[in-house]
Amino acid sequence: MAARANADISELLTCSVCFDDYKDPRTIPCGHSFCLHCLESISDGKMVFECPVCRAETAVPEGGASQYVIAFVLKSLKDAVERTEGEEDYHFYCEKCHELLTYQMAATTHQGHKYHNIQVSYANHLEALKKSLIRLRVRTEDMAADREVLLQVESDILKQKEQIREEIVIVSDEIIDAIRKATQQKLVQLDEIFDKKMEIAMQQRQESDEMLKTFVGIQEEVEHKLSTSSCCQLLSKKTEILKQIHSATCMMKKKDFKPKEKANVKFVRNSSLVSSSQNIGYLFPKSSPSYSVGHDPLVMAGLPSTFTVFFNPSHPPYDSTPSIQCTLTSCDTGNTTTTVCDFGKVQGFSHSFEMVPVDRGEQLLTITTDDMLTAQEPITFIAHPSPYMRGRPLKEIKSLKKPIGIAITKNNTLIVVNQGSNSIEFIDDSGRVSCDIKFTDPHGIALTDDEAYFIVTDKHSVRLIETLSGNVIETAGGEKKGYKRNLFSNPTGVAINPMTKQIYVADTDNHRIVVLSEMTLTRVTEFGKKGSSLGTFDEPMGMEFNSDKLYIVNNGSSCIDVYSAIDHKPLSRIGASPTRLSYEGLSRPSSLTIDTFGYIYITEVTAPIFSVKSSAINRISIYKTDGQFVRSFGGKGRTEESFYDPSGIAIDRRDGTLYVCDTDNNRIVLL
């Protein structure tokens, strides 16, 4: 019966043109369905064709055969058959290879692998996929919310554009009104000036007219006497005529007819008013200042750092020569440093200066010059602590159970390996949460770049764990120790190569470094063997990548070995003691971390054998990546500034805070 049903379904899913399974089935108006490529072949170059089954004439759509209706029922039935086809032959699912297994495959090619009944695996993975779907839904909701915000931003931009347009028109109208008033005032002033000038000039001219009339009368009278008088009359009147001429001459000398006014008024254009009428104002983004500040990528407290102020070339020119005051304020202590820079004419310039942050932590840089710039937001940045400032704890995280490994996420969540309780603990501002996974003897921990997973070394194994769910995704090694390809012996340190994403494991008791693939934890290669010279290991432990180099703690040799991260060739040693009993150099280091300035922070535990200064170890030593010793601090004890078996260390690269696992004091110390 089942065979006949399958045959009927197979016939139903077979195209009557190509006699093969339907491929993209389409239904024509008569109700019969065919593969799209079969319909294209039949109707090629035709306006009408006959149905291959019922011979009904069928018109070809303008867009060709692809415009026929998709046969969704046949397509869905075909997909359902393909999904269920062959499932009855599988009974197991291999968790290692991620494959479906038959009885024969489980007994042969997958013998020894971890696999479960297919229904059990289905239920487990379905639940995991549902959790992933929930995360996707949350992100989808977040994206929808972001879209609403973007729509609101578009609306705000358009609204603000219209508001500013109205403001510009208003300002323009005000300027036009002001110019009209100024014009009227200037014309009134012009009339007043020239009316006064005309009054003086006319009065002076009238006086000159009267005087001229008098002179002309005297002149005519004298001329008449001279022409009409006889000799006796002229001689007798000579004295009188001379008196008239002398009187007129004296009167002329007394009167000064030099012009008291002139047409000497000049109109000078106000060029600044003309230019401002062309540019009636400036548009500045509310959130973007007209200057910006750059500084060194990494700023260290106590050391000078270079800061540069950049002003936009389109910044309005100043009428004066301003000085700019730069103030650096510690957000934690309130301590300030101030510098004053004289720049000259400010119009498109930059200026560099040095400032020294007094304290570590968040700093506030304030630029002050004129009203426009003082209104802008201060610039904030982080000043990392100097290696010489380390020593006194900033804070302690207590009540832990022998913390031995630590990793720090980008949102400042701590993932702590508690060896005393064989567990993993998540610590953030909201509290502490323990992971449900049980370990045998956990030690090292490393986060992937995207922080979606972290890797933990256990007794004789390495585990890949999903950060969000806390589920173990993959395991390398097992319960028993060994040296063979898939075995470990007390692995401790672990690090991820930022270039290849491969996982490096310090296989401590096998005196080697094992390289595993990114997600499957499949062994890629290994390097190192037991020995005391460079290129060999004596119980390698913690390690960390920095640029193209790998720094490895060589515990038994009491040094840090530097290897190439590309070809795994040994390069140099750091902190090696001159002799076995020497107090100089490193002493049984266990872990390390490297800050953004190239300083290596190394935890040390025990003293050299038979050393009388054994109480002075249990410390943190600082070296530069070139091998130069900087300083050490700490010592064995249970006080605030001492350590007892410090075995794990990490640094927060955002602010330079150092986290030390003070294992036997059951705490993490922040420095």
C-alpha cells in the first residue's frame, strides 16, 4: 500500500513533457502544470500553443512563460517529499561529526563517537535553535525600534529645515528693515549737514554782494568826477576822492571773503555691512563643534601626550587675536592641568600642545576661547595607568573560590574560573551568575574576538562554550591523560591567534603547545618538546599574542619564551635568571598579560629552590616586550598589597585596569 502511494505521488510530481521531476512548476489556464523550462521550449517564438495534455489552445503572456502562475501546491508537495525521503533509514545523530547515522554507519565509520537517538538529538537541537530564534527575534525588534528612530530623525530633519528657513527669512526681513531705517537716517543726516553748509555759504555770499555793490558805487562816483570835473574842480576835490578810495580799500581789507564752507563731504561704504548682507548668518550643527581635538591613540597618566586642536576653515573670522585655554580634569579626583595657547588670527588652523594627565581614568578636556567655542561639549578620553603607578589595589572582588583564570568582555563582564568549586562565574554590575557546567580541574580561559564563545582548559581536555547560553559546543581531549594526537595532560594556558583564529593550548605536562581549529577543536599542529633551552619547554602555562608574536610562560625554566605567531619559530627569552638559585629574573611564573603600551605583566608564585628570600615572591613583575625589566611589586601574604599564589591575570584594554587572580586569598585584585 505504501509503495503504491509513493508511486502515485511520484507520478503526480512528474512533468508530462520531460518525464522528470517538476523543476519550478507553472500552471497554464487549462489547469495542467509543466516545468518552466518545458513551457519556454514549447512556446518559444509563438503567440499561441496547444496544451501537451488536453490540446487546448493557450495564449502566451507578454512577459513569456515565466508569467504563468506558479504551481504552489505541486512545489510544496515536492519539497515535503524531498524532506522526508530517506529519513526512515537514519536512527542516530553524531554530535562530533554533525551527521545523521544508520545502524551500519554507527557501528563502522562513527564507532567511538558520541551520538544519540535521532529523536533525542532532534529535541535537544530544536530547543537550541529555538533559543537562537529568540535572540534573532530580539534583534529584529531592536532593528524595528531603530528604524522608528530613523524615521523620527528624518521627520525632525525636515521639520528643523523649515524652522530654520523661516528664521532665515525673518532675519533677512529684519536686515532689510534695518537697512531702510539706516538709509533714511543717513539721508536725514545728509540733509542736515548740507543745509548747514548752504546756510553759511549763502550768508557769506550775500555779504559779498552788498560789499561789491558799495565798491561799484564808489568806483562809478570817482570815475564820474574824474571825467566831468575841470582842472580846478579836480584839484580841489582830489583830497575827497582819495579819502573815498582809501575808505573803500580799508573796508575791503577788513572783510575776509575766503569761503568758510566747501563741498568736502565724502561717502565711504561700510564694507562689513555689505558683506554681512551677503551672509546673514552661519549654520552650525548642534552636535558638531566648529573645532575638533585629536590626541595620541593611547594616553598614559604621568607622561606627556600630544593634543591637537583643529578648527574648521569655514569658521567665521575673528576680529581679535584670541588665546585658547585647554583644561584637563580627572573625573575621579577633580585634579586639573591647564595650558594656554596663543594662536594669532584664527581662521582655519590647527595647533599641537603637550599635556600631562595627573591621574589615571576618565579625563575631561575643555577648550575655552570665545562665546561660540565655550558652549561646546568637552572631550572625554581615558588615561591609562603607568606601570610605575601600579601596586595599591583600586578594588577587590572577594568571596571567590580559588580564582585561577579570568577573561574580560567588552561590556565589562568578568568570566572567572573558580578552581576551588570547579566552576565558571560571570560577574558584572548587576551581580554574579554561575555557569551550570561542572569541571574536573579548570584552569585557563580565552574569549573569541566576537565574544560569542570562550575556551576553558580542564583536567585533560579543552572545551568550547557558548557565552550566551553556557552550553558546551565542542570538546577536545577526554577524561584520561595522554600524549597521542587527541589527548592532553593537564593543559593550563589558552590563547587565540588573532590572525588565524586558531586556538593555542599549553599542554603543560606534555611540554608542548597544541594548535586547534577555530570551532571544531580539531588538532592542526603542535610545537615544542621537554627541555631547558630556547625552543623547548618545561611545563608551559599562560600565554598571549601581541602583534605577530606569541609570549609563552615557561614555568619550569622560569622565563617568558617569545615565538613567531606565523611560523612558530623561537625568537628570544625574557626574564631568564642567570643561575638556578639567583633571585634575579623571574621565579616560576604562571600567567601573563600585555597592555596596549607594550608592557608585560607576569604573575610569579614560588621562589628559587633553597632561596632564603622565598617570602618575597608571590608578586607581579613588569617587563617591556623587548625584554627590559621595569619593576616588581607585591609579596607573599594576605594583606591588601600582597598576594598568595597569584595564578591568573588580565588587563582591560579600554582603561588599563589590571585584574589579578589572587588564588589562595580567594579574591580578584584590581590595580
